Amino acid sequence: MLKVGVFGVGHLGKFHLNNWKEIKDVEIVGFYDPDTQNAKTVAAKYDLTRFYTIEELLNKIDAADIVAPTPHHFELCEAAIKKGKHVFVEKPMADTMEQGKQLVQMVKEAGVKFQVGHVERFNPAFLALKNITLNPMFIEVHRLAEFNPRGTEVSVILDLMIHDIDIVLKLVKSDVKNISASGVAVMTDTPDIANVRIEFNNGCVANLTSSRISMKKMRKMRLFQKDAYIGIDFLDKKTEIIKLQSTGDEDGFTFDIDTPSGNKTLAIINPPTESVNAIKEELLAFVEAIHSNINTTVTENDGLYAMEIAHRILEKISNTPTLA
Ligand SMILES: NC(=O)c1ccc[n+]([C@@H]2O[C@H](COP(=O)([O-])OP(=O)(O)OC[C@H]3O[C@@H](n4cnc5c(N)ncnc54)[C@H](O)[C@@H]3O)[C@@H](O)[C@H]2O)c1
């Protein structure tokens, strides 16, 4: 039985509690949350023990699930790792690059498992591509959300775009060559909307737009590669592939088009998406990494790399004149 403690039981922490309850061979020892009103509600609703200090809960668990606001991630991760506990921490894994680097070092020294909550890796629309060879050369991303004060303690880059940054860095097997970015603080003190162009050494270009001040939601990534277009809809959990048909292929719905190099056959393929709960999947993967002593799916190095690119973007934005 893996003993888990949850640190922070606000909006997302409650989803984590619901999912932990469904995972077998896991015992939720209790939670720590300094908000007394919320803690009382959670203790009663989930029939769980509220711990009044971080240390007290850490002493009773094998793994810490950290779902507190980002400015508290470092102190909580540090306390857990120093006690030799495995850590699952929400994204971004820390507030500053210095903190992120320190956490990577601590994890290495303590030999614990560490997973970052880049939950889109477990989105059914992304998982549907696991058997497809991806080598994108142009990526267009839109992640638009309605305004919500939760999460605004950090910029839209660290709050929303970091999900796409992580996926793009996972997909493109090349180093980042250049970043250009612009962003505007409209409703808060940090950028609420931003557009970013990341150029990679292999020639791939990723163009990312994120907004937390939109009227409607969208979470789409479009990949263009030699002979294929791949659309990933993280919100509707659908995936579409349109590819040039090779001889012998018998995929999907096909139609012919005229091109300057002759008549070609295109196939439209909708790979089946499994109806899985991404949060449950990421927590299950974390448990599996602990039990089987394998790397977590989103390691501390992945988390740090996404943070590094996010901070480089923020630096570019701060050097650009904006409306703010
Ligand atoms: N992966 C995702 O898609 C996703 C989505 C939403 C939020 N998040 C991340 O989850 C984290 C929490 O977000 P939220 O929306 O649940 O916020 P929230 O404000 O709803 O909840 C945070 C909770 O943490 C508690 N808290 C504050 N300080 C604490 C501390 N030192 N120790 C323990 N608990 C503490 C608060 O009292 C509150 O109950 C953030 O880091 C956010 O970036 C990730």
C-alpha cells in the first residue's frame, strides 16, 4: 500500500483526491491545507484527516502530492524530498529557475521519484498518437481560456502555455535556436495573452498563442510534417490525421487531389481515442514509476526544461514594449 499525502486541496486538489480514491493499493493518509474553512469542508466531505503541519503529514507518507499554488511548490517539494519522499507536483514545478535547478539536484541526491503535472501528456487526444511517427516541422498552437482569478499569481506563460511548451519540447527532437515573443498584461499584472515563436535547430518552428482572457475556450495543436497534417484537440479530445497515402496503405477515408507534381491520394484518419481520465492516468503513472522503479513520465528534467523555455519567453516579453 502506497501512503499518499495531498498538500493543497483547492480546486485541482479535490480532483486529485477523487482520483486517488479510485486508485487501488493507495492509501490517502490525509491532507495539509492552511485554509481552515476549506480544510474543514474537505475533511468532512472526503472523510479524511487534516494535518496541521507539513512535517507531521510528511512523517506518515511515502509520497507527497503537491497541489498548492505555484509560489509554495518549492518549499513543499524541498521538505518532502529532504525526508526521502517521492513527489508529484503540479506545473510549473517551481516559481524560479534557481528553485527548479535546486529541486533537480535534490531529487538526484535523494534518489526519489519526481513527476510534474503536465497532464496533457495523458490527454486521450495526445495518447491516440502513440503509434504514429511524429516529426513536425511546423506547429501551430492555440490555448484560449476564459478569465478566472485562480492561477493568476503567475503569467499566462507559466499557467497555460507551459502545457504546450512541454508537449512541443517532447515532440521536437532538436534544441531551441531562437525565441521571439510578445505578450500583454490586460487584467492582471503579468501577461494574460501572448504569442510566441520558437525556432529549433532542425528548422522546426512552433507558433504558440495563449490567452486567459478569451470569450471561448480552445486547446488545439496542429502539426505539419512531411506528407502529413495532425490535429490534436485537447479540449474535445479528438485527433485527426490527414496524410498522403503511400502505396499499400489502406488507412481511413481517402480522396484524390491534383497537385503540381501530379495526382495524389489523401487519407483522413481519426485514430481511436480512449475514454480515459488524464488526471487519474498521470497519478497511476506516478504510482507505477514508484512500484517498478522506472523513470516517471514527466521527470524533474522535463519540468525544468519547460520552465527554462517559459522563463526565456518571459524575458523576451519583458524586453518588448506592450500595452501594460
Ligand atoms: N495541470 C493542470 O491542468 C492544472 C490546472 C489547474 C491548476 N494547476 C496547478 O495546481 C496548483 C493549484 O491550483 P488550484 O487551481 O487548485 O488553486 P486553488 O487556489 O484552487 O487551490 C490551492 C489550495 O492550496 C492551498 N494552499 C495554499 N498554501 C498552501 C501551502 N503552503 N501548503 C498546502 N496548501 C496550500 C490553498 O489554501 C488552496 O486550498 C497550481 O500550481 C496550478 O498551476 C494545474
